[in-house]
Amino acid sequence: MDLPAPLAWLVDEAGTAPSPERFLADLGGHLLAAGLPLTGGALTLAAPHPIITQRTWLWRTETATVIEALGFAGTSLGQAGRDWLGELGPTCEETIGTAPGNSVLAWAGTRPFTPSEVDSLREIARFAAAPLEGLAARAALSALLEAYLGRRSAARVQAGALHRSTGETIRAALLCADLRDFTALSEATEPTVVISALDAWFDRVAGAVHAFGGEVLKFIGDGVLAIFPVTETPAEACEAALRAVTAIRAGMAHLDATRMNQGLPPLPFGAALHFGDMLWGNIGAADRLDFTAIGPAVNLVSRLEGLCRPLGRTVLISGALAAETTMPLVSLGDYELRGIAEPCAVFTLVEH
């Protein structure tokens, strides 16, 4: 069957596009080559994510670049594309496939599209349904893995790290944080109130970790384990961890003030920072794996966090991390940590 070049590309090659942005840019290029008067295009896919409901990729003919816009609850599917394309020229929009509400493909022209051009773009949308179904499935899987594993871990799993005992040794600043007296609070409080408190706590921790380039590896009961892998220098990772824990402390102070105004008790916590090597990869049973971090550095940061209560401190920092930063810290001396052979030099943040 002799198909126009854009349709032939959709049938033969589009299914191998590595990403939605590449798909959109390549399709736009084929349509331009076929003579359509495009100034830009937009592809929107629904996203199964706790916060993001849709992702839109925006392609501009003039620069051949693609940018991404995120949509949240309450935003109609494809609204970001409509708003952006409306500034570039007259538009033509088509819903993809037989399940409305999943994806939208839209274009802007240098002039109003003729009826025959509209028919061509409608046919393009029909032929795009099959390759976009595969792209949407991969994007959905990516979003789900990131929501449950974190961005870096999800990328490793998607790259094929699916076997037990596979991993790599990485250097990172580690953060371990835990709520104080939460067991007693949960036994005396309605479950919905407990969950709300946990969500508020995790929002403050994860928000700060992600804001400074870290990644949450685990939520363990009311505890959190996060890492700041070394990408440039150890100092950069350690400074990021320190800024994150400072933000967590400020965020929890604000949350406690809000809770007290509501007649609720504060949520005291302890957090520890350490720097070292860890094994990052798969452990578990033959058919049920966990992608996590293990090793002496993980053990030390956990033990150090347990020292927060005895020392009456919210934040403790190991000597290994303190040695990598120029941020002013307060030395608390050396302490024995259970299960750790050598005493650990312990520091804390300067109080303001």
C-alpha cells in the first residue's frame, strides 16, 4: 500500500520512538516536509500519578525544540497545548484513539487550515493511535515506577535491573529521619488523623529532599531514608543534604505551629546525616524484590538517628559528612553507636 510519507512513518517507524517528545518532533518534521503550514504542535498524554494528571509536550517549528508542561487535577486534558498553540496561530486538535480522555494531538498553523489539511491531520491522528498507545503505556509505567521507587531507582529498574543481587556501589550523603513517640500518638488517635499527620510529615521531608536534588528511597513506618548521590563532588552532595535537613526543620516548625492552633500535638522528630559508600540495588526473594540501599553507611546513619533523643537534638551529623562541608556546625563529641566498631564524631546544626 502506497501511503503518504507521514502515514508511512507512523506505520513503520513511530512505534520505536524513544519518548513522546521525540515522537512529536519527528512527526512535526514529516508533516512540514509534506507541506503542512505548521508553527507548532502539542501532544498530551494522561498520567497515572499521585499529583500530575497529564503531561504535554510542546514543539515549535521555528526552533525545532520540545518543552514539557505538567497538568494537575482540575485541568482539562490538553489545556496546556491549547493555551500555548493559541499564541502561535490557528489550531486543529484531535483526540487520539477510541478512549477519549487519554491523549490529544494538536497543531498550530501559519494560517487557518484548509478543509483538506484538517482531513489530513485527522487521518494523522487515526494512524498515530497505535504507536501512541505503546508510548503512553511506557510513560505510564515510568510514572508509576517513579511514584513508588523514586526517579533514579525507577530508571535503573526500567533499564533492566530486575535480578536479585544486582547493584552498584555509589557514594552519597544519606538522610535518615523518624518521628518521635508516633506509636503512642497513633494508638490514641483516629486512623484518618494519623494518616493525615504522616502525610504532612512525609510532605515536608520528601519536598525538601527533592528540592535539593536528593531521592527518597524508603518510607519505613514513620521513618524516611533518602540519599543525595555524588554527581560532581562530595561537598556538593553533602551541602545539598544539609540544606534539605535545614528546610525539613523549618517546615516542621511551621507544621507544628499550625497543628497547635488546631488543638493537635506537635510532631517531634529526629534526623541524621552521614556520608559514605553504599550498595544500591536489588535484594529480596527470588520473585519479590526491593530496590534499596544497604551497607555500613546505611547502618551508621540509622544508629546516629537513634542518638537524637538521648542527646536532645533534632538533627545530628556524622564527622564524615561534616568533613566535606564548610557550613558552620557544632561539635558534640565522639559517641559509640550500637553495632558500629569505631566511635563516631557527632555534630549538629548551629541554632539561630
